[in-house]
Amino acid sequence: MKNSAKTSRAAGIATERDPRWTSVIARDPGADGAFVYSVKTTGVYCRPSCPSRRARPENVRFHATCEDAEHAGFRPCRRCRPNEASLAERHARIVAGICRSIEAAEQVPSLEELAARAGLSPFHFHRIFKAITGVTPRAYAAVHRTRRVTRELRRGRSVTEAIFDAGFSSSGRFYENAGRLLGMTPTQFRAGGRNAELRFAIRECSLGSILVASSPRGVCAILLGEDPDSLTRELQDRFPLARLIGGDAGFERLVARVLRFAEAPALGLDLPLDVRGTAFQQRVWQALREVPAGSTISYGELAKRIGAPRSARAVARACAANALAVAIPCHRVVSADGGLSGYRWGVERKRELLKREAVDKRARRVSVRR
């Protein structure tokens, strides 16, 4: 009996030291599919997120696959059904199918119609769709239709034809958000930005070369790099037919303020911004602007903050698409372990910006204490 008890305790200790046990304790859905665990006293095996009463660690064994667990003589749990697709996987498949139906529809289906197709209540469907995609069904449809408009405009269709062919019931609905989504009027977009005037200048700062561009709506680009010519080409690629002109005295003062801000981000940039992106990108960028200077946030935390906890990768792509360096502070986003990970304008610049903000933060604390 003593030997049996010692063996049981040793097995329990070994299980508790296994990192997979942490996932079982937390009932982590993120670990589903990575392994399953069996309980010898019940004869069943479960997925890590199983809500059943937690087993004693000495009775638990881990298995790489369901087949391994069944080969060892265990049967699948009837509660978490580890041998079937997880709830998250089923939801992802449902939402993927709904996205395809939205894209194929001539007119955007109502929330009730989409929920009926998914076999869910409108409230439940709306919540699941937003959690997986990061946007509401209505916002997803609007962005997709805008893409259809831009595609038709690039093909040379008239603005009216492009708007109605994309499924908008009236031109007024599209024009309400056209400036924010296209960055200019539809007619100007159709012409590749022809007649749209962008003032720009390239200066040198401690971060390297910096390009500042402004439209009548505000600062539309702050680009960092080593080669001024490359920065100019990047701006031209964004607006192939726009008129790029030099700045007047007022624009030079704006450039000077941006340069001061780049050198000391904690000062803030009190200038109008011409922020252009999809609905999801806009949400990510707005949340980024709310992260205080001297602080950092992970991609996963940022995804949770915008109400899309499963969209960390999409958040990372939105950060990479940011054209307003420092003003939209994607340098404050780090990996889950605190590592700097990638940065569109180079990890060394990211490290330097975070260093400057940390110094400013400490200086402010000292000033407050005094």
C-alpha cells in the first residue's frame, strides 16, 4: 500500500509539473487540439477546456491525439466531445460561410437572415461574428462593398455605376463615408488621385529620414526610413496620380511640429490626422492612440480591447498597414512575452522610441514627486 501511495504521489507531481496541466487547470480553449487528457478513474478523455470537475493530477495522463487516448482504452467525454470539432472551430466555420454569403449577395442580407442561415439567434450570431472577425456583420458588408466600388472605379466604370453595382441602395449612403474609406472623393479615386493635392517634405531627424505629407484634411503620412527616394516612391505608390507639391510657410510649421513630436513622442501631436483604412483598421488605430506614452500592450491585449479577442493576427496586420509613424503608436505593441517583435520602420527605431518614452515617463514621475 505504501509503494502504491508513493507511486500515486509521484505521478501527481509529474503531472503538476507538466506545462499541459496548467492549460487543464485554466480550461484554456486555446490548447484544444494540441492534446487531450484522460482520467483513469472515469475511463474518459477530454479536451483541455472541458468544463467537467477537475480530476486529481495523479489520475491524469496526457495524449497527443484522440486516437492515442482511445488506443489506451479511454472513451471520449460526452460533455466536451473531444473527438469532434470544438465549439470555436464550429463557430469559425459558420462565420467563414456567412462572410462568403455576404460577399456573394447583391444586397446585404439583414441580421435576422444571416442569423437564420447560421442557425443561431440574432444576438448570439452578432456576438460570435464580431468576436471572430473584429467587426459587426454590417461593418463587414460595408467594407466589402467599398472594396467592390474601388475595384469597379479602377476598371473605369462611372462613379454611379460602381456604387450601385457594389450593392449600395443609394449613392448618398456611400458618399457619407467615402472620404474616410477612400481618402478622397470617388471621382478623384477613379482618376487615381488626379487633382488631389498633397503637400510633402522630407527632413532628417535622429530616427533617420522622415517624410511628412498632408492633405486638406490633415496629416496623411509620416514615413520613416534611411533613403529619401524610397519614402517618396512609397508616397507616390499610394497616390499615383495625385499632385505632390512642396510646402508653404504654414506647411513648414506643421513639419516642424511633427519633427519635434518624433523626437519626443510623449509631448503628443495636436494636429488633425487624415487616417485612411478599413473599419477594423480604424478601430485598431484608435485603440493604439489611447495607449499612454511609456506603456506597451501586446497584440492579444489590443485585440481584447477592441472587442475581438481572437483577432491578434489581424491586429498585427493593421499595425503593419499604419502609415502614420509615431502618431498612431504601433511601436507600443509588443509580443506576448514582452519582446519587440516586428515594426514596419525597423525594430531599432521601435526600441529607441520606447526608450525615449520610458525616459520621459520617469522624468514626469520625478517632477510630480518634487
